[in-house]
Amino acid sequence: MKTTLEINRSKKIKPSRYGLKYFVKTFGCQMNEHDSERIAGLFEQDGMSKASSIDDSDILFINTCTIRENADDKLYGTLGQLKIWKNANSKRKLLVGGCAAQKDKELVRNRAPWVDVVMGTHNLTDVVHLLNQSEDWGPITEVTEGIKTLPTDAPSIRESEVSALVTIQIGCDNSCTFCIVPSVRGPEISRRPSDILNEVSNLVDSGIKEITLLGQNVNSYGRDLKINGKSKPYFSELLHILNDVKDLKRIRFTSPHPKDFKDNTLISVNELDKVTNQIHIPLQSGSNTVLRKMQRGYSKKKFLEKVDLAKNTINDVSLTTDVIVGFPGETDEDFEETLSVLRYSKFDAVYMFKFSPRPGTKASDYKDEFIDKSIIDDRFMKLKELQTEISHQRYKRFIGTNQMLLVENYSKKSNNYLTGKIDGGQTTHISSNNIKIGDYVKVLITEATPFALKSELV
């Protein structure tokens, strides 16, 4: 029996698929979004063009997420619906990749045998070859369990014409008991600074004005590299390198880990004119008991010290965070500790999640301590109500101030308005009169809700 590698060598490369249309549907995080951009780039390099919808496509790629249970539910519900789509035309091809495919390749294959290609997170650059193989050999499953280098040479079709996602690191060396990322993304691997600089320079040359640096733990970037013969976190130095890129307007980054937050990173954020004053610092829980069970590596006291450090170091910093509600064993007192952190920290926004047990994580074994859904729902609403009030107060501070706005797109509600973000990351709307997508303009903030700002051109 031939191995996949032997099949690759023995078959001639298929002709490019000119005239065919592809569509990529993405579930999950910004890392997945960027992977989807690279999938689109590889498809277009093979001669395909983007379809306007799934129904209009010949080749469909589903980029999956598995960070929470509802992501899995959405995937299998979607694949069930797509059986009808695929059966409507025998030439249609359905591919499934991403984290769920990496974790549950056999489950995906068994529950959706009509899928032509099941591929893992580490097989991104092989997508066209795997598509070729499926045409000759039938359904293909290719999931590599480990990766030693980053696939940095794949072309990308960016969703935005003004901002771009740039991966600086993949994988994670932490062992949070609720998180599946180390299993599906592997250990931390950092890109070389020169490689990142070249990509950013090329993006700016193509018209990109803002970049967001991506990594599962960006502030440990470079720890696996030898820089001047030494291994150490290199994130602050990377920010300085990219800040010197001519015509680049803004640099954002996500997501740092609180236990690895260093003073020099915050100092760099404050000093470098292109690095935005927005810091995402994931809390997850304010209870020391829960934090220990999560294996987060910090206490409530240590976390609040990081919050104070950010506020005292960065001028008018905008802080955001993540919170998991209903982690196994979380008591009312534990939950109140989380609320107390929100009241103290006054985050501009909080990304809230209900605990979802993921098979393969330690927390999924804490079944005896799982919390009733009604209790989780009640706590979630209390958290949401508190943060909505805090966010509204935080957003009101901008009313009457001048801010720089990068215009990114038309408003989803009306073409009479454009939308973008100010330096702190707050979504801001403005009349479309006299401005266009890509403009970087000074605006006056006139109104504030808990979720967005309204502005007018200065």
C-alpha cells in the first residue's frame, strides 16, 4: 500500500482549476481567520476565484474550531446541511480543516463520510495536493501530529484592504486545564523576526495600514529562538523593529498571558507611537481556588498587579479581558471574586464564555464538580449586566475628545455610515460623507454606547 508521500511523488500535478469557484467558511478565533486567508490564497494560486456564497461554490473549505462545545455542535450541524449541497453536484468538493479536524479526525470522517478531505492545522500548505489526491483516490484524511517549522510561504487573500493579521507564533507551552489549544496547535514555535518584518513591509507596500500580531501567547514570542546566541522572550524587541516600518500606522497584538507580562512590553507600548494603547489581558477567573484548578500560573493579587502596572505605565490604556463562567467547582463566593476584579479593573470590554468541557483536557474529567446550567446562565447574566454598565462608563470618557480613526468598512446597518476603530480598539461609526475606506482621519467623538462610539470628522 502506498503512503501519502509516495502517492504525491507518483502522481502528476493536476492542472490548475481555472473557472472553478471556492468558498471558505471560518469558525473560531483570529488565528483561524488568518489560516483561512492563506487557504484562500492557495486556492487562487491554483486558478480558482472566490464565490459569493456557499451555494455558488465548487470547492468549499470549512475551517473548524473546537475551543468550546457549541463550536463542535455548529460544525456537525453545518456538515449535515452540506450533504445536500454536495449531492446537488457530483463535481463539488468539501474539505474540513482546523482544530476540530486536528482533534477529532476519525469523528469527522465517521459523522460526515461525504467530506472529501479532512486535514489538520499543520497541513495547511498541503490543501491543494490533498484536493488532488481526493479526486484520484477518494476521501483523504491527513492530520500531522507535530510541526517543526511555520508555514510562512503560503500566499494570503486578506479579508480587509486596510488591516491584516500577522502570525508571529503558533502553539502553546502552557497547561491550562480547560484549554485544548496545546493539543491541536502543538508547542510554541516563533517565526524569525526578519521573516515577520518582510511580511509586514510587503503588506504596507500593498496598502495595509494596520497589523495585528497573532499568537497563543505573544509575550513569550522568541523564547524558542536563538537571538544573538541567547534564548529569551523577544516580544518587546519585535515591537521596536516593526514600529520603524515606514507608512505603517498601527500595531496591535493578541493575546498575551498574564503570568508572562513583562514591564518592558508595557513600556514599549507606551513609548512606541505606532503600537496602540490597547492591552488584552485574559483573567478567566478572579478566584484563587479556581485559578489554581485552571493551572493559570498567577493569583488574583498578581493579576491585579499587572492591571495596575498597565494603567500606571500606558497613557489612557484600554484594557480588555476574557472570563469563563461556571468552571467546575466554582462557588458563589468564587464568582463574586471575579465580579470584584471587574469592578476594580474597569475593563473597556470583557469576552465572556460559559464553561464547556473539552474532551482531552483535564477539566473535562471534573465531572463531579460540573455546575448546573441554570446557575451558569444566571451568573453569566450578572456578569454581562455589570460589564455593560462598566463599558458604558468607560466609553463615555471619549465624548468630546479628538481621536484618530482608521476607517475599515461600511456599517452593517447602513451604507450611510462607515466604521473603524480608534487607537484603543473601540468600534467607531462616522458618516460616509467626504471619507472612504482606508482613510486615517481625526474625528470628534459625539456619542457613546456600551459597545460603540459615534463620531464626526474634524
